[in-house]
Amino acid sequence: MFHCVRCASFIVTVFSRDSFRLHMAGNLGTPEKGLIENTQSIHSGNLDEVHEVPMRVIIRPLPSQLEEDKVRSLMETIQNPDEAFKVPPIDILWIKGRQNGDYFYSFGGCHRYAAYQRLNMKTIPGKLIRSTVSDLRIYLGSSTPDLL
């Protein structure tokens, strides 16, 4: 099984957890015949369960580059009970560390995170992706903390 994800000017086809193909696309019309279009995240596309994750436990080690118009638009949508469901959950890497400690890292969804933060929301909808320190090392390299 594989997924086809459209992002700006390219299409990513994921065949398995470790195998994917990147297509450059000038025209993002319909996907190639036989491909399954999925606008969800590559990491959490197969996860249906969404959790209300406390904002205080989420670790965001990389600085965000924010477009203020996007953040304001998301804030308006989140505050509207008839439209809040349209804001997708963020992906959160869930890593078990020392003595069963839980660590929750998020790298994407910076505009959504900022919108919830500015609205002083206690929680944010998130998909928990069970991960390892090795997965975290992909994002942080030699800056990865010793969690084990």
C-alpha cells in the first residue's frame, strides 16, 4: 500500500515506511492513475486517533518561520465552533525514555501550534506517532538529547 501526498510543487509517493518517490510537478492536476491521493501527513496518514495533547508537554526544538496572516486565519478558524474541525491535527513524535518517561516532540504544524498558543489553549489536537531516539536523531542530528 502507498500514499500520494501533494505539497506545493511536488508529489511524494510513499510505498512503505522506508521507501518513497518524489515527483516534481508543474501541473498538480489529478494524481497518476492508480495512485491514492492523501492530503494527510506521511507520518500520521495511517493513524485515525486524534488526542488532545497538553501544550505544556510538547517540545519544539527548532525555531518557527511564521507567516502572520496564516496564524491569524487559523486563529479565526479555531475560534469558530462550526469550522474548528477543519484545522488538521499536528504530528507529535512520542518517545519513551528513561524510567518510562514520555517525551513529545513536534517539528511541523508551526502555524497551527502558534495559533493555539496565542489563543492560550491548554491542549492541541495531535496524532501521536510512536517513535524512537533514532527517529528523533533524523531531525536533530548530534543535538539529540540522551533520553535513554
